[in-house]
Amino acid sequence: MNLTHSDLPEPSADACAASEALVRVIAAEIEAAGWLSFARYMELALYAPGLGYYSGGSRKFGVDGDFLTAPELTPLFARALARQVAQVLAASCPRVIEAGAGSGRLAADLLPALDALGCAPECYQILELSGELRARQQAILAEHAPQFIDRIEWLDELPERFSGCLVGNEVLDAMPTHALRWVDEGAVPGVLERGVGLAEGSLVVAERPATGALLDAATALPVIAPWRGEISLAARSWVSEMARRLDKGALLLIDYGLPRHELYLPQRDGGTLRCHYRHRVHEDPFWFPGLSDITSHVDLTAVAEAGFDAGLEVLGYASQANFLLNCGIGELLLQGKDDAGETAASELRARGAVNVLISPNEMGELFKVIALGRGLSGPLLGFARGDRVHAL
């Protein structure tokens, strides 16, 4: 259910002050340029130094944050994922890169799980641009995986070349997206880019004709005007860059999204842009900028195309449920039940968490896993059953 402003918890005075400071930064950029694309607005709202959602000081992940990600639900997610990562490492190079490591929980669980499989990476690199999140990751790893600290390195930029396995869990959905409106007014249909302007000191929607690469991408979509939605050129570019730099191994990307023919349906008019604040979903990205996460569904066809065009093979595409079941999460759950000291309460929590991960009414169908690779032979474990590459 999407909420109105009156249903959202009131931010603290400090949070409001930080948001107001961010609005001043955004307004100054609008005044200088006359207009901001929504993609640029989203970039500032999420990543402006010291003020953006991911670069500020508020807690984002977990029960006390704004949303729960799969690694926060249960370590069984990382243990199942480790089986797929281990297969890639064995066939390429003992190196893992995690893009956007969030709280650090996935790394803290994945490293011991890989070690238990005899595939602990020689190097675990975390690509994280947020200094605040980097500090939290360092604290989590120091507490929960101290034996691997000397193998962990934080990256400020993409490596020029790499082999091994790149893991990206909920990375693409938070990349800046362009907002558009397809119109059928008058003799010539067109595409308008929706951006941000100022009216009496407030942030408002402003539009102008789409041009260049954005217009090319928009006119190539199966959209019937009138229609509103999003295109993330940033996600496509990022996948292309990572693909170009991969010598041997795979990119494992886990995110919520749909193939193009499902994402741009008439009934999805209005787009998939959503904001997350204190475990509530709302649809106003101008509500206290910097305090809400802003996301949109990933065009998974575009992800596959970006990798393929850069020379990678699409190795698999499946729902998160099928991927985790193929990687043995059910077996891992039963193993936990037999562990010494396992209590009835912890077993119940684990079962509940796994149900959220694989249930089609929860994360099981909403989230997808796509693997893009180079130089790997044979099928990947996570796509043994339920592979939907043909649906992309």
C-alpha cells in the first residue's frame, strides 16, 4: 500500500534540517542550470556528499531503518549464494567484488560461507562510494568476520580489469533514472523528459522534449502513448562498464525488475518509481529530499543487452526463489535445524525468513537474478531449473 504524507512518521528536527540543506543545494543547481533532469535530482537526493540518502548519517537497513534487504533477513541467503559464487570462483579467479555492500551484512556472511566450501577468496573488494556506509561495513565485518579483514579492500572506483565474481544485490534499482512522458498530442507523437524546476521556492515537476540517447532509448521501447515511466541509462552504462572490464568470471546481479515486454505494459502507466521511509512506501520523491530511498524497477532486458553488447554471455536469468532453491537454501535450512543449540524460536525465525525470500507473494518472484559472464563453461548451479533467459 502506498501512503499519503499524513501516514508517514514525522522526521526529527535534525533530519528536517538536513533535508532543507539538501533542498538548498538542489535549488542552487536548478537556478544555475534552469532545469534538472530527474536522474540528476535523484543522484543528488541519494548521493549528495553529507546530505544525500546514502551519504548522510541515518540508518537505512534493517528493522530500525527504512527497509530490509535479503542479507538482513537471514544468513541463509548468503550461504545459498555462496554455492553459486564458489562455482564461479573455481572456474575463474579467487576474487570477489561486491558492489554497493549496504550494511556489510552480506559480506560478513558470504566470506565464512565461502571458506566453509573451501573457496574463500584471496581478495574481497567492496565498491562503495558512501563514506558513512563504508564505516558501517568496516564495523560489521570487524565484529562478525574478523578473520577475513586482511583480505578485504574498499574501492573508490571500478577496477580497470578483473576476473572472478562480481556480486550486486539491490544495486541497479538505486541508480539514477530518467523520468519520461510519452505523448500523443497533435499530429506528431513525442517524448517529454520529466525533470525538476522551482516554483515559489518549491521543487516541482518540469518537462522538456527528450533528446539524444534518452530519446533513442525511449522511442525503441514498446510504449503506447499516452504513458509515463522511467529509463535508467545509468544502469545500462554501469553494466556495460563492468562487462568491458571482466576478463573471466561472472556478474551476479540480484534486483527487483522485469523483462522489457512486461515492464512497459499499458497497465504500468505511471511507472515504478517508489520511495521507502521507515518501512513504508510512498510515491513522492520531493517529500523531504534525502530522507527517503528512491528506486525504480530494473529493465532486465536492458541489463542483458548491455552485457551481451560488451561481449558477455547471458548465463542465466531466474526468479530469486528458483535461484535460491537451486542453490540449496532448503537443504541449508534443514541443516540449521539439526545444528546443536538450535532453538525452536530460532528455527521458526529462519523458516519465516526463508519463506519471505522464496514466496511468490514476497521477495521470491519480485526479485530476479541475472548472470552475465565470460570464459565460463557449463551451466551455473543457480539456474539449473527455472531458467527464463528465453523470456528476456
